[in-house]
Amino acid sequence: MQQFESKNHQTLFEMCESEALSGTLHGYDYIRGVIFAVAASPEIPMPQQWLLWVFKQRGQLSDEQQADNITDVLMGLLQQQLK
């Protein structure tokens, strides 16, 4: 069984592997790289800009609740990365 740094890491992995989102989100490692790049940037881009980088295509989410859940996990991971 894979060990994760936090609950947010595990949740992101599960989202990326899920049948519902695997065609929508880039892979787990790719998204972790995006979050690292955002955190390492001299001027952190606004979420409206970088959150789009984790999706393969726009307009693929089924509902607003799903978008909110993904956003919460990604923002939590960014906060962890900035610590």
C-alpha cells in the first residue's frame, strides 16, 4: 500500500486514479509538480490561473461540488508546500 505525506495527497491520488476524473485531471505526479512550481515561483500566480493547469481539458467536471472538492484539495496541498 502506498504511503502519503498527508490526507490531501491521498485524496488527490484517489481523484487522479478514479474512473470519474482520470480523463479530466492530469496524473498525480504531474499535479504535484505543478503545485511545487507554483510554490517555488517568485510571484505566485493567482489560483484562477494555475488551477487550470491541472486539467487536461476545460469544462469536464460534472458539477460545482466536484470542482469545489478538487479546489480544496489543491489549495491545501499548496499551503502544505509553502510551509
